[in-house]
Amino acid sequence: MGGGVSVSRRVKKSAVAAGFLAIGIAATGCSGQSATEQQGGGGDGDGSGVTISHWQHQSDARAKIVQDFADGYDDASIDVQNIPYESYFQKLGAALEADTGPCVFQLPANILAEFHDRDELAPVPESVMSAEEIESSFTPASIELLNIDDEYYALPTDVQTLMLFYNDDLFEEAGLDPSQDFETWDDLVAAAEKLTKTSGDKMIQAGIDISASPYQWFYSAPTLAYPEGLVADETGDVEYDSEPGYQAWDRLTSLVTDNAVDDPEFLAEQSKFGLGKAGMTFKEFTFTGVYQLTAPDLNFSVHVAPPVTDDAAAPVASTSWSYAVSADCEDQDAAWEWVAHLTSEESQRVWIEGGGELPSRTALLDDESLQGDSNIAAGFTALAEAVPYDSRGWDDAYAIQQEIWDEITLNGTAVEDAVDKGAEAERELYRTKGLLE
């Protein structure tokens, strides 16, 4: 298997604590081109005379897929720019503020409202897809956060369910059945304890790999704990500094502090699961492909996790990105036609096969030809019941929630005190974005 496997797609919290958009607007990282040059109006090679600029954060698989789509697209010339993730939001924020931004750009679905409130987004035109067509074509979880004031401002991409991964060989070694989902949180904890191994006072195998990358858990559990998700629909306020949010945070952090099924010092900052040194982990569905590439000898299966709280409102949380069009784009119809092409059924088949994504198109959920094995089938099934992670922040909110985790697991802060402090920090973040009074 070689060296360690990447454990997180997040940048370190020290790089994002100030908030990516405030940094981006103040920065000078954009190209310096005029809006016309950046967003098109000239172009050749496709016969249309239209060039659409397209920005997304760098991902090798995504870059190749989008470039292939662009090379084969006949209705416009597509200028694709892949920007390193660490600087993507900074450059995008600065460019949109300066009216030199791209026509089409990639955004996490849960922060779309922030860009909408700065009048930076164009709605999906009826000529491309009506609201009724969008709602009948895409899964509810993938479009819920794209509707603002009864208009859609993006179309979905990079849909992921958050799933529990088993190391099947370690399960069988411990006398556990890797074909079965856990029914309760206590069942998961009991299995994790069986899977944990120590030598003297040192851990040599974790029951569950959580310390190095816990964010998938703290995105999922508080979101699923409330009927309206992490954020209340009517007020836009976070809800997790109350029951059952306290219970979610307590049970998650207790995996380290009380149950001792992982140790932050054991293979620190490495993928214990990818190295075959953990019985379970909790990741985005796309890690099925990651582990196949980086740990080809790892025998694993994918499952729906048991509810963390006693009365969870939904079984599965999902994350997704989206493609949006700038309000300053000179040819919005052409830009939206390109986005529609990227999110079509035909294109989604390519995303599924080459990019490790789940379909947002409902027509593909029952297509057995796309479900080549039981792990893929598990992801498809989970998507039908998923609800979106709905924090109004991204890396900036992640830094706050990671701080809650660190305060409890590393500093011994009481759960309710750490959660209360974090929730108030997230509220203040929303206020700085103009999303909460």
C-alpha cells in the first residue's frame, strides 16, 4: 500500500479562520482581465463566436472530465481554469467583486445564499430549465439549497453521501459480520471497542478512524439531529447548541475521550483506515474510489451509519457542490446551456464512472448498469433518503466546528461549554456575511 493516504480535503483552520470571502475581496489574485475578456464575447473554434470562462477548484479527475466536455462542446468555446483549492475562494471572491470574474463557477451548495445576497448570481432561466423541470429532474437533497426566494441559482454537481466504511477483514477477525449495518449507536461503539487493539499503553489498531478527520461526523450528526437540519429554516440560526445537538457532540467526542477507540497520537495525520490500521471510518462516498486507487489491497464495504442521536430526523446527510453563473456574465443563456450540459444525464454518467460522484438526476438512481458493485449500490440507495448539510459557511464554519472538537477532545472542555461557544461563533460568522441579524 505504500505511504499514508490523504486524510482530508480541507485546508488547515489557520488558513481559513479569518473567513475566505473577506480575504478574497481584499486580494488581488484575479487575472486583471476586463469582464468582457474574462466572460467572453469573442472566441473561435466552435463557430459560435462565444467564449465562456469556467472556474473550478483543482481536482485531477474533475479537471480531465470537464476539459473533455469542453473539447467536445459545439455551442461555445469553453475556457476552463482549474485553481488550487487553497486559493480558489480568495481568487473567486476578488474577481467577482471586481467584475472580472468567470461566467461559470463552482460553489458548495450550502454557501450559495451568501453570493446571492451580494447580487453575484444569475437565476436559471426558464428557457434552459423551469423550476418544475429542475424539481422533477434532480434529487431533493441536491437542489434544496439552490432555491432562493422561489428561484434556482445553480444546478448540482459533486453529490456525496456521508457513509460508514468497514474494513471487512478486520471485522471478520474480530468476529463481526461486515455485511450488516449497525442498528444503534451503542452497536457501533461496541463493535469499535472489539476492533481496537493496544500493546501496553499504546494503540496499534483503532476501532474507528476519526481523530485526524472528524469533520464528516460533525457535519452529519448535528444536521440529522434536527428536522430542519443544522440551520433553522425560518430564522437562519444554528440549532446545535441545544438538545439533541449536545448529545450528538457528546457521543462523537466520547469515541476518543471515553470509549478510547481512537487516539489522536496514533498514526497522527495519516489515514489509519487506508493503511489497514482501523476497523471503520466515516467518509464521503467518493472515498470508495480513493481507497481503490491508494489502497488497492484494502477489502472494505460501505454502509449507512446508525443514528448518532436518539431521535434522528433523517438517516443520511449529503454534501454537494453546484455550478452557478455570474450576474455580470454577458451571455448568461449560453453560460446556462453549458451548465445544463455539464449536469445532464449523459454527462452525469461520465461523472459517476470517472469522478466518484453520485447522481443528482433522479432518473439515474434506479439504473442498475451504474451500480457495478454493492458499495456503489449502497451509495445510490442512501442518496434517495439524504438531506443536505446546510451550514451557511464552508471552510470558515469548518474551522469553528473543528475548534469545538479540539476543545473537547484535546483540552478537556465540557461538551456544552465548547458547543455553546462554537455555535455563537458560527452565528457571528453568519452576521458578518449578512445572513443573520
